[in-house]
Amino acid sequence: MAPWTWRQTWYELLFAHWPVAPAKIERCLPSGVKLQQFEDTAWIGVVPFRMCGIAPRGCPDLPWFSAFPELNVRTYVEVDGKPGVWFFSLDATNWLAVWGARRFFYLPYFRADIQIEHRDGAIDFACQRRDSAAQFRGRYRAVSEPFAAHPGTLEYFLTERYCLYCQDRKARIRRADVHHVPWPLQKAEATIEVNTMADSLDIPLEGEPLLHYAAGVDTIVWQPKPAPS
């Protein structure tokens, strides 16, 4: 494998997951990308967090580039038998990061206004996409000691994934490998006041989500390469 190209740290993540009928998600995926299910159920995740320490290999942090809040909407797929993440959207405040991720990683990043506040042991997170009505507003916190997800469990299925898939400008599927230590998951509680992040997919996220929190992990990322067909 070629050397990794980027490093980054993901902090203060909420994994909020809703079960969704597989057919509703499958129609949103390109040809060649297979939706994965856990016990006949597919899942959509909404994940707010902070990105820090973002830099190319061998470069120091850049004050105007290397740290910003983000929120992504994702599901779980495989290509040629390798499980990974498919992002429907990624919202961030940093215009240069949005441009770079679209240009070099083929990811559907959007500019957003995001506010984070730490209050009473919880995290208040508010995201408003600039060019649409996509919005998230909620408060979350960890409510257990950290634990590692075990293979075969739903928590493992939803979080322990070490590549992402994307589609380049010629509609080719590409894979970017990712490496980090296993997630230090914690059970979480959240009050979600507004969540229209998946409305553009015509997938209503209804009912109480499955919630997990992670304090953070250091991550290295490889450049996207053509995925086996």
C-alpha cells in the first residue's frame, strides 16, 4: 500500500443512528455500491463532531485550515466485499476544506454555519447549511464509561469501518482507506431539537435514534484510489 497522505483527529463525536428500510437508501446509491444491513435493517447516521490536526503528511497544523466543526450524514456499504462508509453529505465551516475535499476526495461537502458550546457537561451543536434548509440542532453527552465494540454487534457494524467510498467526476467509484485505533465508545443521551439533514434524500429520520459518543481518535487517511469493480 502507498504511504498515507493526510492526518487528522476527530473529537467529541455523537453517533446518532436511525433504522431505515433498505429500499429507501438503495435508490440513493450509485451502481456498484452495495448497501449493507444488520439483521435486515439499514441505518442512516448523523454525526456531529470537531476536526483538528488536519494536515498533509509531514506538514504542521495550519491555523486557518486544520481545525473546524463538521457534521456528516452517512450509511454503510460494501464494494467488492470490503465494508466502508458512504457519505450523503458533509457540512463544515471551513471553505478551503470544503473545496479541497470536493476537489481531491470527491466528497459532497457543503459550507455551513456551525456553533458548538460546552455547557453543564454537555455539548450544544447547531449546524445550518448555507445554501439549503438542511439543519441540525441538539445537545448531547456521554453517560457511560468507554468500551470497545465487539465484532458481530450492532455498535461494531456502525462504527468500526476503515474506508470510505466516493464517486469521482467521471462516475467511477473510488475508495479512501482510513486507519485509527478502535473507537472508545460510550453510551450517550441527546436532545435533538431539529434534524432535517436527510430531507433532501426523502428519508425522514423518525423516532428515537441509537446514540453513542466518542471522545476522539487520531486518524490517518490515504488518497482515494479506484475501487475494484
